[in-house]
Amino acid sequence: MEPLSDQLNEDQLIRDFKSVVADVEALLKATANTGGDKLAEVRAKAETSLGVVKATMGDTQANLLAKTKETAKAADDYVQENPWRSIGLAVSVGLVIGLLISRR
């Protein structure tokens, strides 16, 4: 199981790639009517690369979703098997957060 920070980094990476993909799509649409063989060649390469990135991002997002569901299932199983430990852990975390907030 991956640490939570790795999952958050993957989630941020997915959001960043979606932003880049949207920017590239906008650029391709803006230059669609611009002439020139070289520009058409570059645009075709960019469209191909964009398709590959979209497919890869879809796979990565599906993997991230599966890992998140797996982590949630593992947490649920732990709580079901160890209810008193879970309650003790929740109380401890709440106490620490309460102490930190009260120090301000």
C-alpha cells in the first residue's frame, strides 16, 4: 500500500496534466486555420502526443481510484476488526488536535 503523500502527489499530477492537456487543445484550436506545412506537421504530432497523454492519464486515474478504494476497504476492515483501538486512536488524534488549537 502506498503512503498517502504519494497518492496526493499522483492526484496533483493528474490535475496538472489535465490543465496542460486543456491548454494544448486550446492552442491546437487557435492555430487550426493557420497555414504552413511545418505548422501542420507540428500540429499533427501534438495531436498524437495529446491522445497518448489522455490515454495514459485515464489509466493513471483509474489506478489511483482503485488504490483509493483499496485503502478505504483496508481501513474499514481494520475498524471492523479493532473497534476499540480505532476509537482510542480517534480520541488520541482529537486530543492532540485540540491541544494544538488551544495553544494559539
